[in-house]
Amino acid sequence: ATSASRRAEASATSADARLLGAEALRAGDVDTALLLGVAGWQLEASSDTRANLLAALDRAPALLRTERVARTTSLAVSEAGGRLVTQAPERALELRSLDTLALVSERPELRGPAVVASADGVVVAVSVMSELLGPGRPHGAVVLLDADGSVAAAQPGGMPERRYVQQDLTLTPDGRWLAATFLDRAGGAPLVGLWDLDRPATPVALLDLGPQSGDPTPSADGTTLYSVGEGRLRVTDVGTGRARRVLTGADLGAGELGGSVALSADGAQIAVAADRQVVLVATATNARLAVLPTPGDPGGVSFSGSGSRLASAGEALLVWDVPSDAPPTELLDQPDAGSWVVFGEGGRTAYTAQFDGLLHAWDLTGTQGILRRSVGGSDDPGLARVSPDGRRVLHVSTAPDPVLTIVDSASGAVQHEVAVGQDATNYVDGAWSPDGRLVSVTTGDDAVGVWDSATGDRLATRDLPVDEIASYGAFTADGRLLVGTTTGRMHVLDARTLEPEREALDVAALVGGEGALSSLIPRPRSDQVLTAVDGRGTWLVDVDRGTADRLDIGHEVFGAAYSPDGSRLAVTTREGEVGLYAVDTGRWIAAPTARHPFAGWSASFNGDGTEVAVAASGRLGRWDGRTGAFLGAVTVGDDGVAGYGPGASSLLLAGGSGRTSTWALDEQGWVAAACRMAGRSLTAGEWRTYLPDREPQEVC
């Protein structure tokens, strides 16, 4: 009876764990999904609960941490003070740690709608709630703070009386020019004030800008104000108060202009929110530079301190690289991240706030989450191959003059960069020898080369017979290099000297047709190699016997990899199916299924054959190498090849640029990341909603 009771309890626990995982996949909020994923894994660490936890983590892969706070309407970064400054108008001005988002100090007497900071965070300005203003009150409508949050000695003077400021408050990136829109309690026209903080005693100008009084943004020299309202951008000469230009969205080739403006650090461009767009405008000419699409209302816009990055926060957090000499490129697209965004840590982190009281920190470098990307790499597109020990990546550029590069997979540091000396056509391939000592390169030329991976020295070059073009190459464990050609022949060469070890095999003739050899996958511990012949399917060639047998497994093979002992074959199809095949018995261990689709040609086993990975369409997935069970996936954003890192403690995606993404296979680390990202624990009420018959457990 006791044994039966234990089995029943184990079965119930397993069912509850799967239920929580399924609810994690359906949850609308990221934090709830993360917590349910963690709770399911804590009940039972199975392949299903691991996959569900990873799916929850994958919903916001750039999210670093979350903090639940009072309702927030504005935030700014004080780099100099190491603080994130937030305005919670119902509670206090709050100073928080940039690293943890934890509250450090608060100033209730300075609570208000807005806070802004200079790029270095030395100057901070806040607007104060209107009910805190008036005769006998210690502060004006706008208050300047030092980097540590204390009230600055010098304050802007000459502020209009009986007026207050909401969120229309700006500072130039250098902290010199301050602008604010002052609203009249009696309902009069707004006034826009501009101060030179080198001489803050009196305003440089108090201007009536009419309907375009929103988000007044000074130029870098303080001679121009940019402001918005009623779908127009007004460009005002500060000296005269007159409009130089009033631009509509149509004038800029964009939709209706919205309510947010930001100035770049060099003052050369402004970003203006528009209908489902952000428009970049040159300040020198007022001409459009670029229009960046957004999925909905772009919300607030913000430049990084250097001006090299731009962000908008509305229906989605979008971050772009905006170099001065090239078109903008998108770095991040994360739905439902918040309504306000600022940059920190030199543009490496973004911080967002939601009105309902959520603060988020986002990694923009790809180096701080469970998935980390190396720096460096090559500007030339190409292919990549991970070394057998996972410590290095071979990159071969597809430029007209191909270059072989070997980089450190962790740091991206270049170890060797060598001109291949072969012409490049449609066929470019590279391979590592099983011991990692040699690399080969084929480029669709009539020659193939081999190099010492430790020194980068070329060891040998082999010219192929007339009219033969090298298509693919692969090393065998017994010291041979196999080279396939576009005529369907396979050359069997000594791996170091490239001298022929036997007469070339005419594989195309063996299979009764013609066509290029489009892959070569040696089977470990045998003389067999799996090869695809264009138009003729996939065949198992015995190199020593010179025979070819069709691989008849009921599916057209797209990608494949042998387990280290050669007993199992991981297979992918173009339809995204992934399966595991027992080679000796000719039976499927796990029949191909597209339940978790991965239409990738790159598959790789880890060193002991217990796992297999597939890369496809910017994602990296794992399967059990013995059972074929799905173990989870992450989004990497790049295409490339899969490989395992040193000790199989990480999974690598080596991209064609030579950059590498590293996924740490540390389940405790995943849980810690999920809890940090969620910023809270499951409540007792949430637990009862999902598992009313199970005693609540501590989650995070």
C-alpha cells in the first residue's frame, strides 16, 4: 500500500508539474509565465518542465530584472550617481540602484510627473506636483538635483508664478539647456521656458508656442526649440520666438506626428514620435533622415548618451543602432515592455517603466543573460564551424577573395586570419578534424586546402582533376579528408598531405544518375559516410568497398548528425521535423515530428551522445540524444551552426559573421534568471488558482 501510495503521489506531482508548465505557455503576462515555469520545474525537473521553463524565458530574452514599484510616470538615469531616478507621483521621487533596481532613497517632497537627466547624469531635473507648490513651499515647479539626489545649490529662477509643469520637461544631453512647459491653473495658454544652466537665475526665453507646446526640446546651442502638438513639429527661433518651420508628418514623409521628441548627443538629429513610426530629422536642414516603423504607438523616444542608439517605448520596446554614417539597424523588439525608456551604462542597458508600477532592465549587449554573444567577428558574411572541443570557431568568408579566420568561441578574439588563395563560388565549406588539429576549406574552386589550426600555417593544397569543382569536405577519425565535387565524385585524401589514398569514387554513377555531392557526414567507427546527391536523395557510401546504399527511412533528410559511437542518427527535414534513428536496427527511436519545428541543416551531438542540438531560423534547440525527447529552445536571433562548448556545459550558435552565442546549460541558473526577471514570487492566491489541491510552495 505504501509503494502504491508513493506511485500515486509521484504521478500526481508529475501531472501538476505538467499543468503548471502548460499554464506557463498560456499565461498573458511574462512574470506569471516565468513563475509558473519555475514552479513546474521545482515540482518535477523533467524534459517537459525544462522545455516549458525555457519557453517562458524565451518570451523576453533580453530582460535582466523586474522590480514592482508604485505607479511610475517617468524615469532617468544618473550615471554619475549610479542611480535610476523614477517619479512615482502618488508616492515619492525614488532613487534606485542601477544594478538591482532596489530602492536606495526617496524624496516625497519632490514627487511629481517627470524627471530628466543629462547624458552623464551630473544634472537631474524634476517637475513637482502642483499641490506641492505655492507660497511658503520650499521648491519651484522645476527643481534641479545633483547626481546624488540632493537639491542643487543653483536653481532656475524667474519661473512663471501660479503655474506648474507636467511631463513636458527636457534637458540637452550636455546638461546645459533646460526647457519646460508651464501650465496655467486658471486655464490660460501654456508658456514654454528655456534656461541656460550656466546662468540659471533668469530664463533665456518665456514663449507662447500655441498648440505646439508639447515636449519642448532645445538644440545643442540653445538657439532653437523643437516642440510638438496637434500633429505638427514646430521649429522655433528662441531669439525672436517665431516659428522657422511648422512641419506635418506629410512634410516628413511620415504619419501624423505624436507627442515625443529627443535630441541626439551631437545635436545633429532629433527623433520624433509619429503614427506607428519614429522619424529621424536633421537639425541643420529639418529634412527627414529615416523613418523607423513601430508596431503601434511608439510612446516615448530616447537617445543613448553617445547618441549611437535610439529607443522607443509604447506597444513595444524598440532599440536601434543609429550610426551617423549608415542606416539604422534594429537591435531589439520586445512587446509590452513599458511606456517610458532611458538608456544606462553607456547604451548597454535600457530601463523601462510601466504606469502600473513595473520597472524593467534590458540587456542590449547580449552578454548578461542565459544567452551570451561574443564580440568581434568578421564584417564579411560566410559560414562557421565549431571545433570538436567547442573552444574555437572556424569562419570562412564568402567574399571574392575568401579568408579563413579562427576565433575564440568565448571572447571572439581572432587567433588566426589567413587568405585562402582560392576563388569563391556557390559552394563554400569548412571542416575541423575530429582532434581539432586541422581545418580544411573548399570554396567551389578546383582546389582544396588544409591548415594547421594551432599555427594557421597551410599544410597542403590539392588541385582536382579538370572540370571538377570542390563542393564539400569532411575529415574522418582515421586521418582522411573526403572531398565531394559538383560532378558527384568523392576524393579520399590523406588529411595532412592531401595525397590520394585511393581512386576517387564516382558516387553519382553508383546511385544511377548525376549531380553534385551536397553534404558529407562520416559515420564514426566505420568506413561509411552519409552523403546527399543532388536530385537523387541521401545515400550511405562505404568508402573502402566503394558501394552506395540508399538511406531509406521514410523521410527526406535535410540535416543530419551521427552520435559519437555511430549508433544513432539525428535527422531534420525541410518541414521542420526532428527525429532520432537507430542505425543498426533501422528503426526510429523517436519518429520525426514538427511539434517543435526546426527546419535546420545544422545538427550536432555533444561528446558523450546524451544530447543533440539543431540550429534553425534564429533559434537553438536541444533534444535528448538517447530518447529524442525535446529539451527546450532559445531564440538567438542569428542563423548559423550548432555546437557544444567545453565540457558540454554550454551550447553554441556560431554565426556566419564569426560571432558566437553561448547558451549556458545550467538549470539552476535558468531558475535564478527567471526569478530575477519576474521580480516577485507566486502569490498564495495564484497558487490556489492553478493547483487548489496542493499546498502552496515558495517560488522564487
